Amino acid sequence: MVKNYDLVILGGGIGGYTSAIRAKQLGLTVALVEADKLGGTCLHKGCIPSKVFLKSASVYQTISKSDDFGIESGDVGIHLGAIQNRKNQVINTLYEGVKHLMKKHKIDIFDGFGRLLGPSIFSPVAGAVSVEFDDERENEVLVGENVIIASGSKPKSLSNLPFDHKFVLSSDDMFYLDQLPFSIVIVGGGVIGIEWASMLADFDVQVTVVEAASSILPEFDHDLSNELRNRLQKKGITIYEETKVRNYKQTNQTLSVEIENNAETINLEAERLLVSVGREANIEQIGLENTSIQLTESNTIKVNENYQTKESHIYAIGDCIGGAQLAHVAGNEGKIAVGHLANQLENELYSKLVVGCVYSSPEVAMVGLTENEAKQQGLDIIVKKCPFSAIGKAHINGDYSGFIKLIVDRQSKDVIGVHMIGSTVTELISEAGLSMILNAEASEIASLAHPHPSLSEAFQEASLSIDDQMIHG
């Protein structure tokens, strides 16, 4: 059977379903093809379940330290099975919500594997989609005037550390543990690896992080990386930087992991090994070879500024094109792509400014240029910080470590970078991003009387510090 649509979308993650909803809002007919479950990696194996685990770890630590707040709590235990049940409940609730949105917007869902076809009797140009089902249903062919590929990504493995899904684990595997390991080596000190390291340490697991780059979170501002390293080490996490994993051996229920640091060979013992070295695009067997679509050197789909591929009617967004590989970025890219293909781009006021967050303890958040990036661009900058120790609400909360760092262009006075580390900074960073979209000067941010007591006062104080007018610092 052949069906025609204005837009066919491959992939029902946040990029895919956001694109579908936006297209329906613009009056297009839409089909969405998803081989697994709507919501994609973010909902089922990424953002949402990991934050459920992190919240449980935070609650455990809060209760363990309740004496500091004058509360006697008695013995505290960790019940991983109950945490897993709560994770499943949260996922199922949100999953039902996504399905409701698809019905509300009358989006046609095809629960099969989509493959791009070349020019054929169905369409004179490449891009018709053949949907293959797991059951006995015959394939359906969807012909879209436009196509968006939103096929997502999967955990990347290392040739010398292949996943066995029992001892050598991917981030996907971590969500299905039936018990916490006593100890773990995490290969990769990026966002995913650091979140797992922080969480597991808060669950009393012995954690070692091995990072090949010169610092953990190598893409973040150096002050954030340095502060986070210090905080994680205080938790008891061992961190090796500029270090490579050579190989490993399994003996009964333990692993011996050989690493090389400054030409020194070190053997680490652990029950489990988590390989967290990034993600790779899900582009196998989706029919790219039937099109003129080109790939980048990193094996992701090559697109232009409007997310068009070499086939101008076929767009690609999200993890499959590389870049930031963040859920909110994928959704934003989908809105831009739909606006372009619907000739409504002037109404798509979506910034390509990327907000980066790490939901570790402490949290890390950033937007804009790092200090090193600004200097590399030859900009004359002013750099100032406001420590959370100057903020009353931080003392009330019992965690006054960390800071907000502002980077301002000296000539224009515009804020060009904001970097935060501390409690709940992922909830504070959006004000910084909005300020940058509006090209706000630090003095304009400072002019708003932020509520007292609140952690947001640190942003006001940091803005005041640009003109050396900080009140509490």
C-alpha cells in the first residue's frame, strides 16, 4: 500500500515527534515511523531514566546528612529494585503522554522500521520510505514531499573494550542493573560518564574515572572542569586524566583493567566496567545508499544550516548529524527544519545557541563561549565570578560551593558566555541563555531585582561585578 504525505519522519524521539507536532501546527499531513517506542533514547534509555537515578541518589545523600538540618533519620538503605520501579513508572507516564500528543495532533504513526528508497515507481526522486513490520503485515510505502531523518544514536564502543553487556557495559545496560556493583571503572569523563560517576559514588559505589583528554568535561570551561574534579574527588572518586585503557582481563566476578598514565602502567580492579566514550549515529540500513546523501568524516549525516542533506527535500536532525547530541537541541533543530520546508522559517524564532548541562552533584551548566574560546577568537573580554558562598539561599540549602562565571565582550558589553557549577544550576542557566539571545548587557541583567533569598541572586551579583559593583562579594 502506498500513502502520500507532506512530511514523513524517520524516528520518534524528541527530535522526530517535535518535528511532527510543529508540522501539524503548520497544516501539513505527517507520518512518523518508529521501530521501537515513541520518545526514543531520551525517554527510555537516556535523559529521563538517568535523572530518576540521580534524584534517588540525591535523596539518599540528603537523608544521610539530615542531622545537619536538625532531623534524625535513623538507618538509611538503598533499594535498587524500588528505584527501578519508580524509573519505569516515570517513563511509562511520559510515554503515555507522548502517545496522547500524537493522537491529539492526528499524526499517523507507523510502528515499523523505515528504509529510504531510491527513485522508483512510487516517486521519481529518492526518499520514499518503505516501512517493514515485525509481524506478518506487508510493507507499506510512504511518499513524502519532504522527509526528516531523526534516527538518533547509540552508545559507542571501543575495539579493545567490546560490550559484553554483563561486565563491560554501555550506558544503556546500566539502566537494567539488578544490583549495584561494589566498584566500577568508567571509561570516559564526558557528560554521560560524569553523571554516572557522581550518581554511583552517591550510592556508595567505589568509582574510578579514566579520561583520555587533559581534563574531564573537555568541552566545558576550564574553571568548571577544575571545580568539578575537586568536588568529585572529595566524594571519593578517583580520576585519571590524559590516560588510556590498554586492555582488561576478567577473573571470576572481577575485572583487571590496565591503564597507561604518563607512560606508567596501572592495574585497576573493579566489578564492572562502563564504557562511556560518546555516541554514534543510527544510520545503518536506513537506505542512505539509495540517495545522494553525504556523510561527514565522523560518519554522521552532512547537512546545511537549514538541516537539508544533499537531497534538498530530505532533512536530518538530532544525534544522527552529530554536533551537541542533546535532546533539546534535536527538538530545536526539528522546528527549524520544519519551518524551512514549510516556507515558514521567518516564524521559527529558534536560536542555535546551545545550553549544556551536567546533572551530576554538583550540577554544571553553560551557554555561549568558554573563556579559552573567546580568547582564541581574539576577543577583548571581561571575566568575573560570583561564588555561591555570597548567596544566602545557598547557605540555607546547605550547599554553598560553586560559582557563576560571566564572560563579557569589553567593547559591546554583551554577555557572550555564562558558566555555572553548584546546586540546581541547571534550573538557572535558561535566564542566561535568554539574556544572550536578547543581546543583553550585564548591566541590564543586574537591573532586575532578583528575588531574595534565591540562588538566582548569584546571576545578578555576577552581572554587577562586571562594573565592580557587586554588593555581597
